[in-house]
Amino acid sequence: MMLSKFLAKQIYNNSGDTKKVSLPAVRIATLGMAIGLAVMIVSVAVVFGFKHTIRDKVIGFGSHIVVQNFSNIQNDNMMQICVSDSMISVLQKAPDINHIQRYAIKQGLLKTDTDFLGVVLKGVGTEWDSTFIAENIIDGTIPKFIYNKNTQPTQSQILISKIMADKLGVKVKDKLFAYFLGNNDVRMRRFVISGIYQTNLTKYDEATVFCDLNTVQKLNGWDSDEVSGVEMTVKNFSNIDETAKWMIHKVNRTKDSYGNTLVSSTIQEINPQIFSWLDLLDLNVWIILALMVCVASVTMISGLLIIILERVPMIGILKALGSRNSFIRHTFLWFGMFIMAKGLIIGNILGIGICLLQKWTGLVKLDPTTYYVSEVPVELNITTILLLNAGTFIICTLVLVVPSFLVSHIHPAKTIKFGE
């Protein structure tokens, strides 16, 4: 084994010195391996970036699991449920739960002197996890929303999206009037814009306005323990199905203290179109990986065949000296591995370099109205890169076994005579 490796190394180091075709063949095989791996790394990084970025945007608005009134699934009316401290205690027993927060919804109309816009007012309390919105604030700040039945803020503050701000022609610290229908009357509130966010998730940016929970409860005429629902996040998104099953058995079809039937839904069930689109990206990645492995394998086979044909006299001499076919095959397999190793190193440098360039500079831009992001997101995963390297190396090595059997058809007498 060591002798075949040594001989392969000598052939590799001298390939192209005396042969006119060897050097281009080796270079083409190395380049094919490098380009194939680079494309695979970039493809996987972009798909991971898309899936996780868009998933995080959707979760930022709707959490992982939502508990609400069963009637809300059948119609657009946002019916309330009673969420007491005892109910929160029960929900906290769900497996892998990380955070729980209440929210309330009220549809209304924002109006300026010249324009008006229909919106959905989402009331949140002190337990609201504002991390996602804070990362997408482009102007102003996030107010400290109040959740206290005995406290009413002197000046209600809201967060609106950039889309709303542009349509209404307003900016931070401007005042807005909001009108709400309910109980056969129209209620009016005045708000001050505290901040403006932009997530590029058009479905939500066009409608969602954030304010304090107490304000929405009073607009709906609800008590302090009545809300539209409860949002729950899990520690590990891959374990969401386990948590969802627990919710189905422990929460679904149960009733709150007012007799309302409860139901839980995962973020995938609430936004099936978006997650179906993200799942289709996985199929595209597998197709790209298969094509790139085929390209790398074909270039490696071509390069190895050229080297074997050019080394026919050497093979004849080795056989005349008593070398077995297996020894010669191992020699050329080692030669192919040297080419693959160099190609993988170049491919890693090229692929990771492209990803880092995009991540740091955002060079490639996208239309956010179509793709939900303004630039191509990339996410490098060390484990995935190592698996791509190992998988490509193993598959290409196995593929090279077939052309290596060509040496068994080379006869010493003919080849030595041919080489004289």
C-alpha cells in the first residue's frame, strides 16, 4: 500500500513534465472537482440562509405555536380566550418550551389629514420578546409596552412598518388617529409613532402595527385576562412536532373559564404557503448536488483514463517486474485521490470565499417584494461543509474504481515494445 502511494505521488509530481496531455488533464480534473464543490457549498449556504432567514421572519411575527379560540380558525373574527396564570403554568409544562407571551388583536383604520390605511393592531405586554423587531428597526425606538389593568399610558405609542409610513407620509414622533368599529359604535384613539420597522415580509409589513396590550383589550371591551391568544416559542425548532403533539393532547378541545374551546397551531400550519415554498428549495439543492457530483466524477474519470493511457509503457514495465494488477490499480487510485484532495482544497477556498464575500458585502441583491429579503442570505455550517467534502471524496473515489480496471487489459509484451 505504501509503495503504491509513493509511486502515485511520483507520477502526480511529474505529471506534465514529459507528457503533453497529462498536465492539462490533471488541471481540468482538479478544476472540475474544485468548481463542483464550490457550487455545492454556495448552493447549500444560500438555501440554508433563505430558509432560516425567512423562517425567523415569520416566527418573529407569529411565534412557533399559537393557542387561540377555535372559532378563529373558521372565520376572520378574532374571538378572545381567557388566559389566567394557571393556564400559563400548564402551558409551561409543554416539552422544550422557551417563552410564552399574550397578545390581542384589533382591526382598525389609521388616518392622517390626507390618507388612511387599514391595519391590524397587535397588542403586546411586558413579556413580549422584541428581539426580532429590534433587529429590524430602521428609525426610532421600541416603547416599553404596558400590561397592567390599572394603568393606562398617558400617550399611547405604536410601531409601524416602513410601508405604512411611506403610504401615510409620516415619520417617527408624528401623531396618528386610529378608528375602530365595535358594539355598533366607532372608537377613536390617538397614537404617537415611536418607531418604524422593516422586515420585507410584505404580508405582515402591510398590516401589523404594534401597541400595548392594555389598549387593545380596552378597545375590544375585554377584561385584563382576556386576550386573542398565546404565542409560544420552543428551544429547538427541529423539536416543534414533539411540542405540537403535546399541545394536541393536553390543550386542544379543552375549554377556558368562559367556556371557549382552545386550539393550538404551529407556524407551519398558519403559513403553509411560505413553508411549502421553502421545502421546495430542498429539492433544488439535491438536484444541484447530484449534478455537481456527476460533473466532478466525469472530469476525474476522464483525467484518470488519460493518465493511464499515457502511462501504458510504465504499466507494462511494472507488470514485467511482477507487479499485480491490484497494485497498479491502487497506484492510480492514489493518484486520483491526490487530484481530488487538491481540488477539494481549492473548492473550499472558492466556495467559502464567495459566501463570506456575500455575507459581508451583500453584493448580490434581490427584490424584497418577491423573495422577502433585500440581498441573498448565506449561512455557513461547518458540519455541512465537512459532509459535502467527505461525500464528494468518497463518491468520486468509488467511481474511479471502474476505470482503474483498465490496467488489467494491458499486456507487458505489447506495451514495452510500444514504448521503445
